[in-house]
Amino acid sequence: MRKLTRQLLPFGSLLLLVIALALLEPERFLTMDNLLNVLRRSSVNAILAVGMTWVIISAGIDLSVGSTLAVASMAGAWTLHQLSNTTAAVQGPEAGFLSVQVALIGTFAGGLVGVVCGLVNGALVTRLKLPPFIVTLGTMSAFRGLAYVMNDGQPYNVPGYTFLGGGSLAGVPVSILVAVGFILLGSWALNHTRLGRHVYAIGSNREASFHAGIDIGGSLTAVYAWCGLCVGAAAMIATSRTVSAQPTAGISLELDIIAAVVIGGASLAGGRGTIAGAIVGTLLIGFLRNGCTLLGISTNVQLIVIGVIIIAAAALDRAARSAAAAHGGGAE
């Protein structure tokens, strides 16, 4: 299978899915409200997919994104809650200014906690020389437990924190604009910076990268920190959407994110993948879930379908690599 065919396959699958849903449910699917709803719901996963793409290209994996989202969400909401209580007595024009200030500080706190969680993952992978699968499997449990401990398993309600999740600018949802910003930044950095080139090199051949003088430890730590920042931003959008932070948020979310990145053409063996492909994979899953809902298909069946898609995408990647090896790399 040639490289171009493999790159176009996810987009072709998305196009076929959209056409099929348009034919099956034209009155409900082909509406601006429904399409914007899919894009709005996919914005969180799209931001997470940007970070996960970097990790997978580096030949890593992050199973803790769902738990990190919960911790970052709880931390950001706790900050909002504490600052709101502190400034509750403020009246007049100054109160409006402080409410914006509080929202910014809370959003920053959630993003910062995401970065810290990413740094923890990166440090454990690089310093202890442990496989990313094992490290993030452990932190998936640890971060989830921390999210439950933060408020004794109870959610934080943050009424008024709605701009990121429900606001709009010029008719476009803010969450979509934020997602586009992360997509553009992540794609540019991956393709036009030294770190991005190092990520591809490390994923393709770690030993050769070491001998080429690449700082593998520093690069991988930066990759996991960037992934953590993406999770932190996504967490605050999710918090704003529901005006609450739930310690159960993000459970099994890593399934959708990894599936989106792999469906988009990234190799679990590392060294290959694009942000554009990951976003196509994210939209494919988003429209698939939306279509199943419109057609009355249960969420249990949706899980089965997504699981089958993951296996099929991995098998396709394996077949492509075998074909490339048989032809001396010509299939690439």
C-alpha cells in the first residue's frame, strides 16, 4: 500500500460516513445545529488528539489522559471555587473585572496541572527507563485516585464559567476556535521546529537518534508535557461545558483518543503520523457516535464498533509496514 493511499484512506472513510448519514437521516443530520454540535463535542477530543499524536509519533503511549483530564478539571474548578468565594462580596464595576480575572486564573490552574501531570509521565519514562505503557497505566490509576481525593469524590460546581464551553465569537463556538488554535500550533511545531523533527527521529529509530546527538530524555519530557497541556486545556473546556468538574470525567476517554490517532494514520510503532490525520480520525469517531445516536443505536454497540475500528486500523498499519519491508521501503 502506497503512502498516498494510506493517507487518503481516513479522509475517504470520513467522507463515506458523512454521505451515508446524510442519506439515512437527512432531516436531522444535515442541519447546522447538528453539525456544530458534533464539532463542539469533538473539540475536546481534537485537542487531546493533538497531544496524543506527538506521544505516539515518539513511539510512546499515554493511557492517563482521561485521569489527567479529571485531575486538571477538579484543580481548575477548585481554584475557581476558592477565588469566587473570596471575591463574592465585591460589588459594582470592579466585580465584573474580577470575575473575568478569576476565570482566567482558574483556566490557567487547570492547564498548569495538566502540564505537571505530563511532566510526571515524562520523568518516569525517561528517568526510570520504564515503558510508557506501564508508566501511564500506573499514573492512570494514581491521577484518578487523586481526582477522587480532592473533594471526597464529590464534584465542584462552577456556575458562570461558561465562556469556553458555551460561548461563541462571530457565531463560532469558542471551544472550536480553541481547538483550531491547538491544531495549528501542534501541526506547525511538529513540522517546522527542531523538537518536532526530533520526535519523528526518536520514534523511527531511538538508538540512531541517540548516536546523532539528540537529547532523547529532554525531548520525550517535552512531548509528555505538551500532551499534558493539551489535556489541561481540554479539561477546562469540558468543565465550562457542564459548569462543573467531575472526578469521574474522562473515564475510558483514552480509547477514543488513541483510536482517533491510529485511524488517522499514526503508527503505534512510532515515527509516523500527522495532526491532520488525527483530526480526521477524531471527526470520524464524532460523526460515528452522532450517527449512531440519530439512528437509535445504543452506546454499547458504539463501543464495539470503535473497538473493531481500532483493531482494523492497527492491522492495516501492520500490513503496510510488512509491505514496505518486503519492497525495501518502496511502499512508504
